[in-house]
Amino acid sequence: MSDMKKWEERLSPAVCSIAPSGIRKFFDIAATMDDVISLGVGEPDFVTPWTIRESCVYGLEQGYTSYTSNKGLLELREEIIRHHAEVDGLVGPTPDDVLVTVGVSEALDIAMRSILGPGDEILIPEPCYVSYGACATLAGGVPVAVPSRIENEFRVTVEDLEAHVTDKTKALLIGYPNNPTGAIMPRAQLQQIADFAERHDLIVISDEIYGDLTYGSEPHVSFAALPGMAERTILLNGFSKAYAMTGWRIGYAIANPAIIAAMTKIHQYTILCAPITAQVAAIEALRRGEKYRLKMLAEYDRRRKFIYDGFNKLGLPAFEPKGAFYIFPDIRSTGLSSNDFAEKLLTSEHVALVPGTAFGSCGEGYIRCSYATSLDQIAEALNRIENFLKNHVR
Ligand code: PLP
């Protein structure tokens, strides 16, 4: 057995300062149990559509097994630009302004490393995806959490952003549709954020990985497509969620030439290029994946309505999620902390979900449930939660 303490003392201070993801802990416990229903994972329960898988198989038959250019296959970058022009009305960026990455995860990491110097602050509205703060810290920057509130359906307000700006603020990171809340940011409010970014001359990282997963009449608005915003925006997106391609590890960034050149430098030394097999599949996703994406979206929408009704009937109110595949019910009436709720529910009823605090301290009093699982499983999970409330809470 090695001496843990001795080796821990020799680790990088930045690594020591970040905590492991609060999501994993529950999966580790769940993995030791039988009969667990998981509303915990942020991963589509669909297999990647066949046409996409087949394009990869065919690509392998054709001998696509080499490196690509650092930025990624030109055909893929062209498709990405076409897609955003068509769907978001994003005009201006060219395939040269695109860097293909190993998921949005890599893009987030190298975006932060490209723009943050020691002590530079980046505003991060919470609750938010678990990686944001950690990536900022690892880049040497200072993540500044800006809480958002249920009263505003967890959309950050400009007043709250203004209250956290200092002379060290260099950037803002927004993620709508949001993980974990399912909140979207309508155009008028997004425009206020754009005005704020302009006023303070901030770089904006906009993680739009759920941009193609919205429901109802309010469409997703891409931050980069707002007037004048493309130049200051690092737009991040990928294939994991909308096309059920988590395991392929493929995403991208679109930004101005100076930022893309900086990100490409890091990418070239650390990754070299995203896997060619995944790049070939991503081209197919953009060319012929649309109808399959819409089918999955319709299924998420059914589940979304069902789970939203279910939680509200159980007396754990949630606002209606308008994007992504998460719901964020309010559990404050139970008197339990988010962590206790998640832990007790898992041990007594074998339902796994994630405490809201995994996504920032303002997530206390909430739980994140993913509806990227079958309706039957969701129905059974709701029954078990009802039992839990009867037996342990009320
Ligand atoms: N951004 C958000 C908001 C996410 O929820 C996730 C994954 O859950 C990621 C980024 C990472 O995605 P990828 O699989 O593209 O690395």
C-alpha cells in the first residue's frame, strides 16, 4: 500500500483545490445495489442512430484511420457552419473559425486555458454543469459563482451579474438550455446579457450543447447570433446529447481567429486531433441525422410532460423545463437537505438522482432528475419517491 498522504502532498495545488464531481458519488453507491432506477445520468438512453453508426463503419472500410488536420476535417467544419447558419441564423464565422474537439469537455477546458491568466475572474451563473468552475480553476483563473433563483426560473439576471463584476472580470460563461435546471434563456433576456457583456467588454463562453433540445414555442437563441456578439463569443457545441453520441467524444468551438488560433495551439500539443471515426460520424449526423434527432426530441418531450406533472402531483414543485432533459424539483418542503434526500432515497427506495448542490451552493433545496430514461422507469421512480415521502418524510 502506498503512502497516500505523502503523494497527495506532492500534487498540484490547483488539482488539490477542486473537489471530485458530486455526481459520481451517487453512482458509486448505486453500483453496489440491485434494482436501482437511475434518474441520475445526463446521457441519452438511445443508441446513436444507425445511419450515423453506419457512416463510421463505412469510413473504416474506406480506410479512414489516420490523423486529421488539428482543427478537424474541413467537410465537418463546413457542415457545422452550415448548420448554425440554418438553425441559429449565425452568419459571419467560416470553417476556419471552427475547432473540432474531443467533446464539449475538451472545448471548455481549452477555451478557459486560452483566455484566463492568473487571477482573471470568470462569472459563472449557478446552478451549472459541474465542470465549469473546475476548468476555470485548472486554467489558473478564478471562477466567480453568480447564483440564480427559482423565482426567475433559474435564469441569471443582469442585476446579479452586475453585482459580481470587478476590475478583474474577464469573461462570462453561460449555459442555456441549462444543465441541471432545464431553463432556457429567451431572446429579450439574452440580449440584456449581451448588452452587459459589451458594457464590460467580456469574452462570453456560451455552452449550447443542449441548443438542439428545446420544447414548446420558445426556440433556442444562440448567443453568438445576437447582433455584434459573434466576435466576443466562444460558442461551444457538440454531438453527445442531440444525436445520442456521448461515447464518440466529439464537439467543437466557434470563435474569432485569435481565440481559435490559441485554442488550436493547446489542442495541437495535447490532443492533436479529434478521432477521425467520430468526425466522419458527425458529418453524417449533420447531413442526415435530423429526422432521428427530432424523433428522440419528441420522446423526451413526452417524458418531460409526464415527469413535470408527476413531481408537481407529489408536492415537489418544479418549474416546467424548456430545454435539455433535466427537471429540478424543489424539495424544501421535506425539510431534508438535497444531499440527505438523495442519499436516503437511494438507500431506501433505490432511486438514484443528483442533489442540487452538485451544481453549486444555490442548488440546495433542489434535486436534479434526468428524463433521458424510459417512461416506465420514470413512472416507477415516481412511485418509489411517493413511498419515500410517505415513509420517511410526511
Ligand atoms: N456541457 C454540458 C452542459 C453538459 O451537460 C455536458 C455533459 O453532460 C458537457 C458539456 C460535456 O459534453 P461532451 O460529451 O460533449 O464532452
